[in-house]
Amino acid sequence: MAHQLKLIMNLVALLALLAAPAQATMVVDTGYQSTNVGIEQNFYYAGKFHIDQEYLISRVQGYLLYQSGATTLTAAILNDAGSTPGTTTIWSQNFTATSTAGWQGPSALSWYLPAGDYWVSIEVLSGSTFVGRQYFPATALAQNAIHRLSPPGWGLDSAGKSFQVEGTPVPLPPTVWLLGAGLLGLGVRRFRRR
């Protein structure tokens, strides 16, 4: 009986450990270099990334600085169209850039993303007077794009820019835990009958 009780206690502890909330992790972190390039209405940048599971994205940033004009930028997650971002903005949030170089962008987000391919972008609003600099990455993403007004749309960017995307893996749904607990109960019951 003591052995059975110990087994049950171990299984309960394992289930409690598995049910612990997930910690936020970096989904994308390119780092940055000291070299940079202009970012303004005429051109801004995006990088492609892949996630193998569902995430709640909590922070999207680029390493940049504001120089003149308007201070509002947009951080966005776009759908994938292969070698460039698609035309659908899945999530976006405006933020205010500062004149100090650093990681800048919105935080405290709750953007749900299922597993798949996406593009992260720091965008200058249409008609904006924002002028600033975005830094080159220490490690570029596999595919990068630049958005231009003339000709309009996305094109390839060979160098890439600096991005960070932070998120929390989405835990298994409660029904999976209930199924696991039910199977565990059946196993204990069968074990007791022996």
C-alpha cells in the first residue's frame, strides 16, 4: 500500500509540474551591430521567422533610434507570402520611438499566433514624417524584406535588420489534462486490482 501511495504522489507531482505556467521566451532575437541604415516612410523593413507551436506574443521590437519628424511607428506581424511578407497584417500596435538607440517597440501584448511562418516588421505610418535609423542584425533572419513607396510594395533585402519577438508557448488545452488525469485514474485503479 505504501508503494501505491508513493506512486500516486509522484504522478500528482508530475501533473502539477506539467501544469505550471510557461515562461516567456525569445521567439526571435537577431541581436544588433553598430552599423545602421535609415528608416522612414520611403523604406522600412521586415524579417521572416518560423514557430513550431502556438505562442502568445508579448513583445515586438527593433533596435532603432528616432532622429526627426513624427515619433510614432508600428510594430506588426504579417502573413507569409513566400519570399516576402503577405498583404495581411495579422497583428499591429503603434508605439513611440525615442532618440536613444535601443530595443524599441510595444510590450504587454497578447497576440496569438498558431504554428507557422510569419514576418515581423517595424513600419513607418503612411504619410508620416518619421526619420530614424534601424540597426543591422548580429545574426540575420533567413529571409528579409524592404518596403518601398516607389515602386510600391515589398522586395528582397539582402542584409536584414534587428528584431526581437518574445512570447509564451500556449499550454495544452484543459481537455488534454482531463484526459490525462482520467487515464492516470484508470491506471491506478487497474494497479490496485492486481
